Amino acid sequence: MSSIEHYTASLSDEAPPPDADLALQALWWAGKRDWDRAHGCVQQCEGTTRCDWVHAHLHRVEGDMENAGYWYSRAGQPVSTVSIEDEWAGIAAALIRETERNPSTPATGTQP
């Protein structure tokens, strides 16, 4: 993943960037407002911090704060109080930075 700008610009594409792991794929689908596809991605990598954080975001988007709280806890993240859009951008930036620092960390996989 080259940058947050590249990742955000890719939302106009038909599919997530080819180098996106499941967490970034899920967040990408969330950015496209396709909650079901996003949720399918995170379900494939439950138990990884990256996917659990995106999972929390998805349940916050749907308004299920109890479930979101569970996933924030699993991800080791505080419950977000910023706008959905700002949280999306913050998670994307953090995951991309982590990927750049340690490319072997992300959970890999394919889209549902």
C-alpha cells in the first residue's frame, strides 16, 4: 500500500487495491458503503488486531454500539468518539503505516 492518498483514491475503482490485506479490503468496502462485503472480509480474519479494529468500526457504523464495544476491546482500541468518516480515515492511515513498517504483519486473504 503506497499511501493513504492512493488508498482513498482507489475508492473509485471496482475492487480494493491488489496489495490490500483483509483488514484494508474490509475498510475499503466500508468506504464504498458495502457493509456486507466489509463484514465478510473481517469475519475471515477475526482474532487479528487489524481486523478486529475494522470489525468494531463496522458495528459502530451500523449503530450496534454494544457489539462495537466488544470488538474495540478485542482490538485493544478505545471506543471511538470522532465522526465515522474521521474514524475510517484514522484506521486506514494507521493500518497503512503498520503495513509499511512491517509488511509481513497483515492478515492476508481474498475478498468474499
